Amino acid sequence: MGGYGSGGHNKTHKRLENFHRIDSFAFRDFIMWDKYLLFKESVKYPLVRGDIIYYPQSMEAEIREGDSYIDLLLSSVPGIDGISGRLYFHCPYCGRRVRYLYDYYKHYACRKCAKLNYSSQQKNGMDELRLKMERIAERLDYQWWRNGFDCTADVYYIPKPHYMRWAKYEKLMQEFKALQKEYKRNMENALMKAYKALCR
């Protein structure tokens, strides 16, 4: 139980890449570029669904959609230079300070409240090995394997990019070959388990 390749416990969660998000840094840039900001009663920041209404005088905000709205708490954090600053949202549900809020089924919430995970958290062991091999192939500027192979584990040779040093190339290839061996070993073990299960 919980062995290699068994996958994560997060598979029941949705992938955050599939949901639109609002970025507090982008929101800050939007309002800071308005040279008439201090003379306005409110500023509208458009979203895919609804708007953020910002009130410069009180420095408060709300997310409005039609006739409904929800208060959006903001907090500013000074930069390390002591001059610049960063603006963060507070999740309307848990109050955590976050950079992103996700449009999750008619609600804006942080990643934890919306129970969203990165796609990499939902990959099992074999998926992760394939992803690592593909990343090495990308670093070697080799995309042609997709034309002739179903998986990078079947690629027997990757040419050295002309700009890369031999030491770097050999190190990457050594790592690539080690991942191939691990992938094939796990594949053989999985097939053996499946075979034994059928023979019972």
C-alpha cells in the first residue's frame, strides 16, 4: 500500500489549471497605473465573471457579480527595498493571505478552500518518470521522439545540441538512461503483477 506508482491521494481533487484565477499582483499593477486613482470614488477591475470594485479612499474592495457581492480583504506587504510593495488578497472563506483566488463554481476562493491541486500532484510514479525524461529531452532540444516513439523510455539516442558542453550533455544523458532503466523495471514489475493476478 502506498508503493511506488500507486499515485497520490489527491486524485479526487480538481486541477487548478482548469480554473480561472485572479492575481493580486496584476490587480495592484492595474490600480497603481491609474494616475487619477486618488480622485475617484471607485475603480472597476474586470474579471471573467463579475468585477472587483476597489475604493481608493478607504482602500477596501469587493467582488461584485450582478446584484450580489462579497467583501475582499486586502493587505500590503513592503518589499525588501523598503520602497516597493506587494498586494495580497485574503481568502473570503478562510482569511488566509494569498496571491491567487480561483473562480471555483460561482465562488472565489484560495486553492485550499477550493480543494484544487497542481496537475503534478496527481501524477503517479510512472507518470512522474515519463515527465522527468521528457524534461531532459526538452533541455537537450530534442522533440522528434514524438514522431517515432510513444514514450521517451523507448528513445535509444539523443544527439548533443551544438551549443552544449560535452560534460553537461553526458551528465544529462546519464540521468536520462537511469530514468529509462527505472521506468522499464517498474513496467516489468507491473506486468508481472498483472500476469500473476490473471493466473490466480
